[in-house]
Amino acid sequence: MNSFPGKIFKLIIFLLPVTVNNLSLHAQDSTSIQQEQTVRSLYLPHFETKSRYISSIGLSMVQPPKDMVEVAIQAPLFNYRMVYALPKHFSLSGSFSSIIVSNQISVGPGYDLAFNNSGLKLGWDMAYVFGRMKQFGFDNTTRAWLSYPNVSGSYQWNKMVFTLKAEAVIVSSVRTKTGENEVYNANNFYNGFTGAFYLEQRLHKNKVLIIGFKDSYVKYYWPVWLAFSTFNRFYHVPEISVCWII
């Protein structure tokens, strides 16, 4: 695991000159830029018929809370994300994240506004978390429903798109089981919030790389719920992701 963040750091250093070079280019016509870049942007609102469906695949590296480091499953998260443009500025977003023993599927509507080379999106995602671990002395399962009301703003510069995204995390219900003991909570409760920054960089033709930095300030972080933390406080959970638009 220790070598994975190092490889990502080297990748960022390698891409930095490319990013700086793009920033130094003369501004192009905003309409032509939007037509070109919007086709392959996952976060900038798009309404072109030929680009209604956009998806990405990649990995995220998460640093679990220190209280759980010795028992939490520490492995890269596999991520698949998609967005489908609907009529009248609406869109449908979805994602699947997994570390095998713990998984999350989410889907939700969004309302998109585009302003030349920038965009704003309001969304509400519903997610289902399911996990099971019967290794390393564990006999645990978890099932949960979550809501993620969110807002994001994107800005397009030449061949890059910058996005800031914030979301609240609401747990609608959670059912956990260890051995024969089961706990079920069906009361909605506020679990915290997240803030994220994403950079979409066109490298060659339609090849687009996405680098993301995310911080979750939550009490319960779903990939490590199987560890059953008993601490009643909020944690900062940093995350770095690298994805390709496919």
C-alpha cells in the first residue's frame, strides 16, 4: 500500500509540466472549446446528443482513521462513475465503488446549468452499501442506505476542466451484524460532509485523465464500517483518485 501513493505522486509530478503548458496557451474561442471539451468531461454539464453518456473507471487510495488503521481493510478502491444527460437540463449520475468486502452503488438525479465555459450542478444521490467479511477473525456483515445531497461548480480552461464539489452525508438506515448479534438503526442521522477537487486533463485526442482530491469529514466511513468503530466523533478521511474517461 505504501508504494501506491508514491506512484500517484510521481504521476502528478509527471503531469504537472503538461498542465502548466496548457495554462500558458492563448485562450481559444469559448464556444469551440466547449464543444470540444464538453464531449469528454464527466463533471461539466453537457447537453450534446452525441455525448449524453460519459463514464470513467479508476482507483482511489484512502487513508483510514488512525483509530482503525490496525483493523481496517487498507486497499485501493475500484471506482466506476457515469453521467447521462436528460432533457431540460436534468441528468442522471451513478457510481459503483468496491474493495471486494465492502461496496457501494449510488444513483441520483441532477439539475445542470451551463454558462459558456462554466457550469453548476445540484444533485441528490441515493446509495446502497453492502459488505461482508469472514476473514482475519471477522464474521461481520453490513447493509445501509445513504443520501448525498450535493452541489458542484466546474470551470473550463482550454483542454482542462476544474471542478469543486461539496456534499452532505445522511444515513437513512444501517443494519450491522457480527456473529449472531445484529444492530439495526432506521433513524435518519447526519453523518458529516465531503469536499472534493477534480482536474480533468485532455492528454491526447479523446484521452482524458481525471485526478481527484477528496476529504470526508464523517463519523462513519462506509469502506471501514465492517471494523465497527465505537468512537462517536468525526474523522477527516483524505482520498486521492486517478481515473480515465472511457
